[in-house]
Amino acid sequence: MTRLRVASYNVKDLTADPAAAARVVRALDPDVLCLQEVPRRAFAGRRVASFAGACRLAWPGGHRGSGGTTVFLGRRVALLGAVHRRLRVRFPDRTRGYAVVRLALPGRPPLTVASVHLGLRAAERVHHARAVLAAVGADEGPMLVAGDLNEAGGGAALALLTGTLRLVSPAEPTFPSWAPRSRLDVVFASPSLAVLPHQKLPLDEADLRAASDHRPVWVDLEL
């Protein structure tokens, strides 16, 4: 393995067009897919597992209490462990959370990847960002944090994350999918990780608009 592709995608609870979302993911061909707004309620596990199968990716499961976050994995990576956690929000806001996976890479230290979905309130997002950084252990080896920050450039949560990690995803808007104008979906990486020049992919425009109200982001790491 010389390249590891990590992508992030808010899939809107799979309430738009799940088949289109799966086609987008297959075109991305990620080794690691960080997801936000996957189904969380009754029979949610079956729906998420079915979506993982349609994406041709594996799902470690157990996402209950994650605020709708989880991670799918490709065949080239080996899972060492996974946890899903909820982040506190003010009632009646939608629950938020994060999912963390630890991956074994041939000839490399283990890699930690977190999928995050922060809250709608600025002060809340700062608390969420701190909780995520504490959970992933930024001083304990290479890591990536990817997801929907619900915050455009200049926000305090973004500043907190970039105080520890590098913002490595392209400076392109991701929301709304039909006319992107806000860069809500991003990827951060440890300074030690080598990020390859961004590779544009032939994603179907109709599928991007139909699948979700967000567009995916992705980065390639050199290993």
C-alpha cells in the first residue's frame, strides 16, 4: 500500500437517495470513510449495514450513542479497535457525537481516525472540539479528524483544531450540495502525516445533488 484515501461524508440519515450516496462512495473508493448523519433509531443498524454493503465497505458496527457518526473501512486496512461517543447538546437540538477507529498499517505506527459532527452553537462546538481532541490523544501517534464541523472559516472550534492538527482537505465549499457555498466538511491531519496533492475524481453531479445536502471531502496520504 502506498496511498491511503480517507473521505468524509454527511449522508443526511439516508433520507434522500441512498443508492446515489452509495454510488458516490464507490466512485470515491476510500480506504476509510468517516460518516455523519447515519440512521440512529429503530432498525438503524440494519440500514447502516445495508448501506456499507452497497458501498462495498466493512462496518465495525456498534454506533449507538454516537450522534449518528461512524466509520466504514476498505479491505486494505485492519481494524484494531473502534469506539462511538455522544457529545452533549442543548435540548431539543439534534444529538451530536464522534466515532474513533484505530487502524493497523503495514510497517507503520497505528493510525487513529475520528469522524465528528459538531453542534449548531458556537460555544458548544468549542467544547465538542476539546472533547474529541482529548479522546483521540493528539500526542499518542498519527491521527486524522474528519467530519461536519457546522462551522465555516474563522470559527473558534476550527481554530482550536488547527492549533493541534493541519487542515488538509481542499478549500472548497461542501454545503449545500446543489450550490455549495459553505465549507462545513473538512479533514485534519497530524503534522507527521504526508498528504499527497489533491486528486479530483469524476463524481456524478446528479448523484452528488440527489444523495445528500452535503458533498464529500477526501484526502490521500502517502505511506
